[in-house]
Amino acid sequence: MTYILPPHSFMDATHSENTKRIAKNTLVLYVRMLISMLVSLYTSRVILNTLGVEDYGIQNVVGGFVGMFSLISSSLSSATGRFLTFELGRGDKERLKLVFSTSLVIHVSLAAIIFVATETLGLWFLNTQLVLPPSRLVAANWVFQTSILSFMLGLFSVPFNASIISHERMSAFAYFGIFDVLARLLIILFVAYAPWQFDKLIVYALLLLSLSVTMQGIYLSYCRRHFEECRLRFLFDRSYWKEMSGFATWNFIGCTAGLLKDQGVNLLLNLYAGGPVINAARGVALSVNNAVGGFAGNFMAALNPQITKSYAADDRDYMFSIVERGSRFSFYILLILALPILFETDFVLTLWLKHYPAHSVSFVRLVLLLTMSDILSNTLITLQNATGKIRNYQIVVGGMLLMNFPLSWICLKLGYAPEYVYYVGLGVSFACMMLRLWFLRRMAGLSMRRFLRNVYLNVWIVSAAAAILPFALLRTLPLEGWQRFLMLSVVCVVCSIFSVWRLGCTQGERRFLVAKAKETIHRFL
């Protein structure tokens, strides 16, 4: 079912070096993710117990509401990353400097505009429209203000973060991420166990703001020291502004749709399905999803620059091969981690949180399934952005993605269960993938039929094969609790790995993985 790469794909020196770089960067990011996952799962439990369900829901929905204003910055962030990586692929340092400086001026200006918008429209919505307990309105406003300042700092640092990714300095990215997650752990432990009395939600928000200031300073200092283009020169190139703004304007549709899918639906759940408590359940589901999905996301972070650079260098064969391979392997990684959780969601949440909000179990399962569906499109999105031709793509695909919000609103308005917002998301996700393939067939020459056969059909065959034995055991095992969880988890992981190895990998990929495993073992012995 998988596409057999041309013989030179694993032999060509340049491609081999690129593949090794992807593997090395992925390994570094996985170390970061493993530490982050373990700490995040623990801190999510502590902060839920410390703040309580109501304050945890307030922090989730208010912080998410501020995040909705990132729809503008997200479109510019994608443009910045794309243009920086493209110029690196072409090897033009002067144009690289102009791209960075122009993007920096744009982001600083945008920060000022968003500050005005959030302090007017945002404050009005927070205090008059959101469903919040009157006694916690002051705390909610503190969360709102600190979230705005953190957001503005993050906006300023976008060009610097994009430079680290474009240069593929994943080790630095990993170290900074580990520092960030450990600092968050210390903040949460302080809020939970400090001996004196204070409003924990307000103090938690202020400490997160201080961490945001620290992290942005670290990113700025590193980039100025290591990358020639990352200097605080407020240069502005009109032609780049026109090109980047055109890209960002059309990308704005997709970013808006993505935010309405996530934070917009979160607001709908707040307004129509139970207030902060249902937001807390969604927050629990997203914490699990971020911990598991981050492993696949790190693989994509290591892979994406190579897609853009290979497009810039007009190396189409290699580009198509890593687009297909990236989609498959990111799905496989997610499958291996998610399958035990899908079967034992209730036990995992009880073990993790002891007590959790209603709907958490179904939300976790549905969010993981939605992420597994969405992840198949990640390399397609990167390739589409690499072409720079996104106007018609964003109108059609972004328009389809926008349907998440009105369809979810209709379901909730008609009284359907909150889970229906995720059923809507699954249907829209599949439709968007098909539309992306149709556009890339025309714009980049990607074979739609081959992708569906080699990627989409393949990953679902692998998934079905991996799930058969665990499902049978779940239906027949008389065991409960730890015994069943451990047995099912081992069976899920073994079946998933075996299914991926036998049904999901080509012979060339198996040889490469064996060689890398031997190399890694030899390095540590």
C-alpha cells in the first residue's frame, strides 16, 4: 500500500544528509516532548485541583478568548516562517535580512493594533457576554490583562522563533522548551503549596506573565547571537510588505477558521452547554491531546523546513517523498501513543486527575480522533504554503473549515449533546483534506490518487490491524483496574508497532530505521 521511493532516495548524499538532519532534530524534539509531557500531565492535575473546576474553566475560556485575537498574527507568522525558510532554501542572505526586518516591523505594528482591540472590544465581551460567576469577574479580568500582555510579547518574538525553526536549530528550541515547562512546574507548585493566602487564579496569571517575559528575552538573545539576520534593524521593504501581506491576507481565512474551530467552539460550549464546567472538560481533553499529539507535532516541526526548502530548490521528487512519508509517520507516532488511551480513557483520567468534569472521557476520545484525522493534512498545508499560491486555496479550504463554527452552533442550539461539535469537526476535517489534495494536484503536481492509496488508505489499514487484538481483549478480559490497563497498553503498543512495521513501512524505510537504531545503540554503548 505504500509508495516505493526511487532507488536514489536513500543513496543521494544531499538527501541522505537531509534525512539524517530530520531524524536528529526529531530525536532532540522528542526528548523535549517527553519531559514536557510528563511535567504537563502532572501540572494539569495539580492546577485543576488547586484552582478548582470553576477557576480552571475560567482560565481556559478567558485565555482562549484572548487567543482568538491571534487569528491575525497567526497568518503573519505562517508568512514569516514560509518566507524565511524559502530564502534559506535559495541561499540569498540579503533577501533573508530584508524578510526578517520587514516582518519585525509588521509584528510590532500589529501588537499595537491588537492591544487597542482587546482593551475595547475584548473587555466589553468579557464583562458582558461570557458566562462567568459574578464573584470571579475581577479574577477573570486579571487573567484577561495578563493574557493580553503575554500575547503581545509572543507576537514580537514571532520572527525570532521562526528563524530558529527555519535554521533547523531544534536543539536550542528543545532546551528552551524544557526550561519553559520546568518553570511552569515551579509556578504551579508555588501556587498550590505556598503557605500564605491569596487569590490563586490571579497569582497564577501574573507568574505566567513573568515567565513569558523571561522566555521572550531568551529567544531574542539567542537569535541575535547566532543568526546574522536577527538584528533589531527597523528596515522596511515595500515589495516584501506587499508580498508578505498578500500571503498573510489570504492565509487569514484559514487562521480565522482554525481559531473558530478551537476557541470559537470553546465559547459556544460556554454559552450553550454548561458554562465554565464544560470548558474545564474541554481543557482536560486538550491537555491529553497536547501531550500525545505533541510527539507527532515535533516530527512535523523537524520535517516542515525540508519541504519548503526542497520546493524552493525545485527538488520535486524528494519533496513529494517527504510529504507522503511525513503524513504517514506522524500518524503512526500518534497511533502508537493514542491507542491505549482510546481504550482505557476512563482509567487514565481517574489515575491522572482522580476526579474530572462530566464529558471528559468522550471529549478526550473525540479530540484524539480529530487530531489523527487532521494530522494527515499537515504536510499538505506546508507544501501549499511553500508554493505561495494560496488565494483560491484559502477561499475554498478555509471556507470549508469555517463551517465548523456555524454547524457546531446549530447542533448546540438544537439541543444536541456537546460531543456533536467534534462529530462536525471530523466530517469537516475529511472534506478539507480532499480539497487540499485537489488543489495540490493542480498547483504542485501531487498525485491525489497516490496520496490516498499510499497515505490515507495505508494508515487506516494499519490502524484497523493494530486495534483488532486490543479490542477483542477489552471485550473478553475479566480483569479490571491496573491489571487490565497494563495488559491492554502493552498489547496496544506491540500491535501498533508490528502493524506499522509490516504494513506501514516500505523496505527502504525499514532498512533506514534499522540502521538508525543500530547507530543510536552504538553511540550509547
